[in-house]
Amino acid sequence: MSTGAADFALSNAFNVGVANIKDAGIKLIVQVQQRTSAIWCSLASNTSIKSPKDFDGKTFATFGANESDAVIRRMIQADGGKGNFDKVTVGTSTFQTLTSGKADFGGFYSTWEGVQADLYGPKLNCWNEPDYGVPGNADEIGIITSDKKIAQDKETVQGFTRAIQKGYTWAYLHPQEAAQILVNAAKDSNLDAALVKKSMQTIVDGQYWGNVDEVRSGQFAIGTMNEQAAQQYFDFIADAGAYTDANNQKVTKAPVASEQMDAQFLTSGADIVKAIK
């Protein structure tokens, strides 16, 4: 993104903050996801883990991020444990790492892997990080662009932002139709229609993109950014000492959420709903 190879990308507020510590010069311009979907799970067959405190002394299947270490440690400690665990880097998939016995627990998303496990197994026991002391929203997923693009081509950024809001709003209000459109349009990906449809319904039922009734009425616009939740999570990660700069040196100051976001291109919920009718 910062190199100009793409004009827009799917990412989240946390990743924007991490990148901007290293002077990436990017902004979140649309926040689709309004609540975290990260879940931390063990196989249901692993009866030694009944809650996060039982992660103590176990092996975590990780992709290597300091952020996830901080989250797991806080969850264990909030549940009465010490926060000590071993790690193994995931080489293929977290599911395979757990079923192979190389790790005891790992991270998933309730709206995808959680749905996959419900449909096809393996069965999981999972816990949500906000229930165990992790503040804010780790998953402010949305659309990002560069400061350079904003400065040089506001018209394109405005048009793209409006199109994204319209598309996500329509999909939220027509989840099954939207899921089928995705399956049809991405034939090369061989998406499982049942999984995609149940995933989309899970997003709606869990109100991950906002209160559905408020979106439908135009009271809430998909794309709205939550600086407070982002800042709470930024501060938590900073307190855990999990930020590093371009030289891999520890950074103790948290990113400022308002400096990672640019809401000037968002259209009101009422106007978006009117446009898609």
C-alpha cells in the first residue's frame, strides 16, 4: 500500500497503527467490523482445557505476532492463571497444528473458522478476548489507503469509499444473496457455498458490522469508525511492550487512533440506504 502497488486494501486499524510506527503513511477510511470476532480455542477433545487459565503451561499455535502473545497472556491472567505458555509457529493451518498434537490452543475467527468447525469439525471450545480482560476492539477491519492517494486523488477515494459502503450495506441486509454472489464470482477459489452462507449469517446474527435494524433504517452507517475502541486496544498493546519500530526496537508509546483514521469520505447511513433501494 505505502509503495503504491495498490490504491486500496483490506486491513484493520491495528495494522495501520503498526505500519505507521514505521512511517508507512496509510489511513483507515472505512471500518466495516464493529466488534471483535477473534476467538481463542482448543479442541473440544482436549479435556485439560476448560477455560483460558488452563492455557498456562500449554503450547500456543501462533503466527508469530507479539500482539497475540499479549492477548493470550492477559486472558490467562484475567482468568486466574500466570500467563506462561510455550509457542509453535503455524506452518499450514491452526486446525492441523492442533489436531497433529503440536499445539494445544490457537486463534481463529468466529465468523469463518468457528463456522467451519461447527459445520465440519473438529469441534472446538472457544473464548472471546473481551470477556477476559482485553480492552477495545482488535478487529476494526475495513478499507485502507495511502496518505498520498488521499492528497492526490480525493475524487477516486470518495467514489471508492461510497461504493464500499453501498456494497457492504447491501450485503448486510441481503446476506444469503450476497454469499451466493461471492461464490459465483470467485469460482477459481472453489468456495464452499454452505460455509460462505453460514458465515455471512453469523456476521448478521452477531451484528459484527453494526446493529442491523439501525443499518436498515439508516441510523448507523457501515464504515463508521470507533476511535475510542481502537485507542483502548492500542494502549493495551503498548502497555504489553508489543510494538517495535522499523529497526525492531521496542516502542512504548501507543499510536494515536485518530491519526490512523480518516472519516472525511464516509456517507451517512440514510444516504447509503436510499442509494441501494
